[in-house]
Amino acid sequence: MGFPLACIGLLDSDKGVFAPYLKKLFTICMTAVVQIFLLRLSLVMIGSAHMIWGLAFCFGAMKTPKMLNDFMFAYSNGGLQGALSTGYYLSSIVRMIKR
């Protein structure tokens, strides 16, 4: 419901709310996707008698919001540089999960 308001600029008087709102929405969506993936992977591991790996993925899923917050906001300084660093860190996460 807030997305149309962010698009037309009614949430902020200087009409500069779209970029931060979109960044926050993207962060929330990415966090949810990664957490669901890791929790499902932990259930599969626990179901296949790999209890240690299952618990490790479960703890990783619980630490996902802090980890993504560090990667997505601490190193991005806007513009193309911010997008490139975000892409680099997301690809690092994917490679780490594949290992």
C-alpha cells in the first residue's frame, strides 16, 4: 500500500522518498527469500540425518537480516558503485551457499 505513495512522493515533503523506500523494500524481500531458502535447506538436512548441517543452516537463517544489512548498506554509497558492490556481495553469498 505504501509503494504507490512512495512513487508519487506523498510520504516526504521533498519528494525524495522513492529511492530509500525501494532500497528498504528490496532488502526486506531479499532477506525473506534467503531466510526461507536457508530454513528449507535446514529442514532437508535434518530430514536426511545431517543434524549438524541442518542446525548450521538454521542458525545462518536467523543471522540473515544482520548479514544482509551489513552487506547491502554499509558498503553501498549510491549510484553505479553501490549497485556493483551490492551485486558483488550477493554473488559472494550465493557462492558461499553453493559450497
